[in-house]
Amino acid sequence: MLDIRCLEYQVQNRYETASILAQKVRDLGGSNKAILINGEKSADALTVSSLATKSDIPVLLVNSRKIDSSVKSKLDSWNVNELLIVGGSGSIPNSIVNNIRANKRGELQVLIGFDTAIEIAKESYSNPKQ
């Protein structure tokens, strides 16, 4: 039997919820990377989950107009080595990305959700027999 606990947080929005969960993932996995997705595009969130899970990389949400203060403060305090932006500038404008400190930025930039899922799966599981 699994020992599962439910935690309850009082948050303002999905961006704050994601930043709390991302902190938990970072604390457990110790990754110096972060994944940034548009929180208004649920397909990006679903397709990036395999990469995030396999590599213990926290996922943070932004919207297409601004970055939530809780997300910005997490990223600033983490001083990430690598930031992966899912969907490229079509999902997250450069005006947002350029305001985030990261030593390296990578993009999975494709046009539709199915293609995004394939590219992320290739990145996550380059040797499917493992």
C-alpha cells in the first residue's frame, strides 16, 4: 500500500501553485535546471512531464503577457544553470525570457502539441530500451 499524503496550500493562482510544486521538486531532486511553459497552453504542460519527471527538473508556468512574482522570485533565487523554454517565443515571448537569469537557455520550438510531445520524448528517452 502506498503512503500518500495530501497537502493543502492557500494560493492565488495556478502560477503560484506551480512555483510551490516546482520548489518541492527542486528540493528533492537538486536540479540546477528549470523548465518554463506557458500556463495557458495545457498541451505544453502535459508533453513536458516526461522530461521533467525523468530528470527531476522543476516546471514553472508563465502566461503570454507577464511572469508571476512567485515564479520570478523562484527563478532568481535558484540561479538556474539551464532554462528550457517549451514552445519557444510563440508560447513565451522573449520579453519574458530575457528577464530571467540563466547561464544557458534551450528551446523546444515546434508548431503543434503533438510535435512538441515527440521532441520532448526524444530528449527524455533517447534510448527507449532503457
